[in-house]
Amino acid sequence: MFIIPSVSKLCLLISLFTSCRKQFFQEAGEVVDIRFSTFEDGNFRGFGHVEFATAEAAKKVNILINIFW
């Protein structure tokens, strides 16, 4: 699970998700599934889940996210 740290980064991250979210996460390894949490009206709740094929890929994405932020 990832959590968005601030409102300004939220706008950037939503843009990233809508245009190239899978490409970003695939840099860490094989992406099995990406799910975003939304309210009943469909608005983004500010977090989501990315499932990777391996534990190594999940660990690597943490490094990528820390570099990105």
C-alpha cells in the first residue's frame, strides 16, 4: 500500500497514475494488479494498492518512491 504525503503531491501523483501508473511501477518489477481506493461517488480517496509478482519488486518500488518524493 502507498500513501500520498501531501495535497500538492496528490495532484502530481494522480496525473502520474492516469497517464503512466503501470509503467512507473513496472520499473520495480512485474505488476500483477493496481487498485485505487475511491469514495462511492468515484473520487480518489488518496491511496491504492499495487501487487507485485515478487517480494523483491515490492521492496524495490519503495526505493523508487523515496527517490521520486
